[in-house]
Amino acid sequence: MFRRIFIFLFLAASILGLVACSGSSKISVTTTESKFDPLTWTVKAGKPVTITITNNGALDHEWVLIKQGQDVTVPFDADDEDKVFWEIEAGPGETKTETFTAPSEAGTYKVVCGTP
């Protein structure tokens, strides 16, 4: 349980900063058992974001963008699903690329690992 809380708190420090600009963004994320790399990203509000997630860990990992002003519980569970803006999951050794539209409101958003 302590390991889960530590990992959650570490990952909760990951932030997606949204700025009001035009154009699309591309971000790359590498996951391991204890962190995302990099820990922060800046993208354009309301614009397409293409994310590539590479899981270098031995466990499944989920990059979960939390809605503005929302907090999630430890461990992340079904009660938190309505607080999710967007998410992508990658299994051990997998690399996935997907595109989503960033929230239209500029600001700072939390990113957590949704896999316990």
C-alpha cells in the first residue's frame, strides 16, 4: 500500500500545462514503475495533441489526464472515472501513439497513473 501511495504522489506531481495558442502539439512520455519522463508537458489549449507513450516498466501503465480542478483518490478507482479528461494505456514493453483534443480552458492539469 505504501508503494502505491508513493508512486501515486510522485506521479501526481506530473503536470500538463495548457497555453492558449494555435496549432497542434506532440508529446512523448516514457513510463517506468516509479515515474513518467518527462514530468511536465506544455500543449496548446483546445488543439490536437499527439502523445506517444513508451512503457519501459514491467507493469501496465496508464497516463491519465484529470479534468481541471478535480482530485482523485488513492488508489485510483472506478469512482474517479468521471474526473478523467483523457487516458492512454501501454503494457510492458509497448509503445502507443494516439491523438486527443486538449481541454479548451488554459491552465494546469494533473496527470496520474491510473493503473494500481
